[in-house]
Amino acid sequence: MNPQPLRLRLTWNDTATGDCRSPILELPIALGRNFEAMPTTINGERVSRILLKSSQVSRFHAVIATEGDSIIVTDTGSRNGTFVNGTRQTRCILANGDMLQLGPCAIAISFAVNSTETQSVNSHIFFNPQTNGLDPALWPQIVSPLPQTNNKGKGEFPPIAFLHANQVTMRSLQSMGLPVAEVDWAAVGGGLGSLIWVDLLRICGVKVDRIAVLGMEEQPYARYRRLCLNSQIPLHERLRSNSDACPDNIWGWPPYALREAWQELLKGRLIVSLKLMWQVFAEPTFAETYTPRAGNVFDSIDRETARIGWNQMFRYGRVRGIRKTDDGRYAIAYSRSNADHRDHAFLIAKYVHLATGYPAIQFLPDLQEYREKTQDFESVVNAYESHDGVYEKLEARGGSVLIRGRGIVASRVVQRIYEARQRNTNIQVLHLMRSAKPQGNKFDRAERQVENHYEFQPFNWPKACWGGELRVLLEKAKPELRPQFLSDWGGTTTANRNDWRRIVKEGLSQGWYQITFGEVEKVDRDSQNRTVTYIGEKDLKGQIKLEADFIIDATGLDAKVKTSPLLEDLVAHYNLPLNGLGRLSVNNDFEVPELRNTSPLHGEGRVYTAGAITLGGPYAPVDSFLGLQYAALRSVESLAANGAPGVGKLNVWRSIVQWLKWILNKSPG
């Protein structure tokens, strides 16, 4: 019997979609940006081809093939080079566990003798069922839209007839015996995206009684604030945001820096006030980029919600389904149930705004498996769930921490551990990264700075993505080209903060902070109840074991449509197209055109959206403060142009009058 041919498993995170790819392929394997440029055969053997969508990857970048008993990777004359374990190579023998880097794509190499292994995919966080680990703000999306028994025992909610209908009638809704309210405008989500859209409607003349906001928490920043606190950003710490990115003020003036400088001046701190002004005018060349304090942002939002009448518009509700009506509007089925009683209702609106945020928190598959097997919710934690106990135990008795991920949350966790070390120096940090980062992302002549395998950028996207040439380029690009641009501009980065860079350098020099690389095979625990992370060693010799008292997953959030039952139901029911990143496909004004609903009685109803669920469309920084404001401006501008009742255009005169009302803290009217 002939031995089975040696195959390679190539594992990488798709830079366009964020999905984990892990195919097992026969050799030879060609890698590049364009299928047409890559050969179909080499020396008579059929080629497996891997498409990597990035302009930093050449059309035919590299090939992996056998030569004798060796597996060789050869760079085929690429512009940006092929790196093996962080070193640039033109031709190199590959060993099991090696890491290839082509442009922004880090690809783990592992040997396999068959193709029966299952593909690794990201999973969602497995929360401790005995705690309040499941974020209430996620319930509108996590809870299935399938029917639930109502409190009156008269059937199910939403009714099967409602869920199966493409259009529902007002008579059928009223016959169900449940409350039915009618408004013109409905904001679904109740978070910052909803606030900014509603704020702009109010500024443009829409009255409070014609708007309804459906959400689970009255404060629009409640979930965002909780995620900040969980990821170790207390109220006095600074967010990764710009001075003029003001969710409470669409004009961006006065910006946060000026407000903070004024407050410091009132306290008699002239030097501090001047330093803040210098920081803004000199950033980023001569001074560190200014970012606002979290507490100041939340306080300013409180002021704005009171000014526009947010509490009068807000309705507690968990949205279960949305359907078109036969009169050109939309019926929103939502649950008003709480711990004390069960209650359901319908809301009818002509214009709907979807800003449901991130439906879920990502959790690495191996850590998910560990939790499910051990029920250990103290040693292995996610940076976005409450885990203050980790730092309290470290401060009390010392210990070791393994950090996964290297974005801005990981940087903040390192800072928090550094603060714990001021109380107890018996704390060690092992930072596990999938691969080395020898060079930063490139686009044209620009290249990001890299230091100690951290890639630096002041904000999560290049600044030109918000209002400069990159914004225009993406908006004009064909949909199929947008993922490539987003891949080149995006990626995992952290802020270029002097204190964070100093902490890493200090930790490396003193030996309490170490960086290591590898592909995790599994996570278990030893006889002393310490976590053990197994990493495959090269040349099939065995495994490397990383022992730690705690593991912190800082790999981020998940915004794919499939993780939100509400959005997934809409997509499936109305056959909505998804963009190249698996998010909602929207027009340049952030409308979902396939959901437009026209009737002779009420005219044309429209559905708009904003936030992370639109990434992959005409705008890159969709989940930033300015990104939410941009989406709101484009959608409300579209409504005014199409004659939506009660929406005035934000012309110069209206803008000046409304800005003065904002300054004086007067209602928009």
C-alpha cells in the first residue's frame, strides 16, 4: 500500500472578512492576489491556489512545492517579499509550525497526512451561567426571533403568520389583541448609533412624539461603557478617539480638547490647560495624539440626551422581528417582558434605522473548548467580560498571565497588569501572538510603524478614511474591490502611546514580560489547576507547553450578520445580499435598498442602518463616533432630499441656529 501523500494545512485569518481559514491542500500550492496570474500546473502537477485579497500581495506571490524530501517555499519575485518566521526569504525549506507572512497575511504551516480534520472557526464566548456574564445589551440579537409563548396563552410571539408573511396588514396585527403603536421614525438598537441618528432628526425638525427608540437600556452608551470598564478602561482613562469626534455634537465644536482645557483652566490649572492645547495643535508630529477621557464623553452624552428628549422617545423592548406592511411601512414585533411579567407589542413606522452594534463577543475556539470542558470561568477570561478578579488575585498573591491578541485592548490589559505590578512585583506576563510582525501594512508609499511586533496607528483606520481621499476612493470603488482596500487599510493595530511603548520595553528588559509566537493546538490544565497552552513544535518533535495562572483573550468583537438572529432573519426572509465581508449591503447613503416598501397610501418606506454591521460597504470606520455621525448625516440628508415629512435640510441657517441652541443647552424645538 502506498503511503498517503503529505498535505499542508494553511491557517490564517482572512484580512478582509476576519474569518479563520484553515484548508488542507495537496502540493504544489500557489499564493497570490489574482487567480489568473497563478499557474494551474507546475511540472505537470495540478496546483492548489490560495487567493489573498491585499494589494501588498503580488498577483503571483509565492509557491510551496516539494523538492526531494523537503518542502520549499519560493518567492516568485514579489514586490513586498515573503517572510518565514519573521525573516525575509527568496527560497526556504519549511518545517512543521513555520509561519509565512505575505503582506498583511500571516499563514501558519502544519503538516497533515489526511484531509479529514475539521476546519477551525471562531466561536462565540461561553459565559459563566452562574453569573451575569451575558451582556443584557446583546439580548435583542442573541435571543432567537422564533416564536415564544406569550403571557396570555393565546399563541406564540411573534406569530407564525407574522414571521412567514412578506407583507402584513394592519387588520391582522390589530386582531392579535396586542398593543399596536404608530410613529414615523423607529430606531432599533437604542445605542450610540440610534442616539446620533435620532439627534440629527431632532436637529432637522422632527418632533419627539413622532420618534420611537427601541432598546434594552435607557442610557445609549450603557453597553459601550460596560465594555470599556470590562476591558480595563476606567472613566478617567482615555478612549481611542479624536478630539472632534463628539457623539453629542454633530458640529464637533467645541471639541473635547477645548472643553477639557477650559475645565482645567476653571480649576486654576493653567499649565495643564496649555499642555492640552499644545497637544492638539502639535499632534502627531511633535506631541502624542489627543484622546478624550471616557467619563467626559459619557457626561456630554447625558447632557445631549436630556436636551433632545431621549427619555420621551425611548421604549424598553427586545426586537423579535421586522416585516413590511401592505401600506408602505414596517411592523416591528418586540417584547416588553422583564423579570416580573411577560408583555409583547407591535410598533409601526415608515422609516426604520438599524444600529444593533456588535451582536457577540468573539472567543477563541480553543478557549471556548476549555471552558466547556472544565467549567473554569476564573482562570480563562475574555477581556470584554467582567474579570477584575484576575487583577485582584494577581495583586494579592502574584502569578502569571498569558495574553492572546495584540490590539488596543491587549495594550490596555498590559497596562493594567503593569499597574498591578506596582503592588506586587511577583507577576509575569507571556504575550502569545500567532506570528511575528516584521513589517507594518503598506498602502502606496505609506507604511505603518512596528515595534516589538505591535503595529501602531493612532486610530483604528487611517485618518483619510473618515473624510479624506481614502473615503472618496472607497465610496467610488466597485463592491468587489472594497474588501481589498479594507484589508490594506485595516488590520490589528494599537495606539502609539508613549506609556504603552515604555511599559513593553521595560517589561522586556526586566524579564517580566515576554513575547512568543505559535499556533495553539489545545488548552488544558495541570494537576495544580494551572492552565496549560499547547503549541505545536517544528519538525513534528513534540509540543511546547505554556503554563499560566490566567489566560486573557483580547481578540475582539463579532459583527457578522449570522451572529444576530434578528438580522439573519431579515436577510433570509427578504433575500438580502451581503457584502464581501458578510455584513449588510448598503447604498452610499446607508439605505438597505431591498427593504424599500412602496404603497399608494403612505408613499415609500425606507430602512437605513449604521455601525459595524455595514463594514465592507462605502465607508471604513463605521463603528467609530465619527463613522456613526457620517452614516446619520448621509441617511438624513437622503431623507430630506426625498421629501420625508418633517425633515428639513441642514442648510447654513438651520445649522447656525441649531448650534446656538446646542451651546445654550436648549431643546432643538
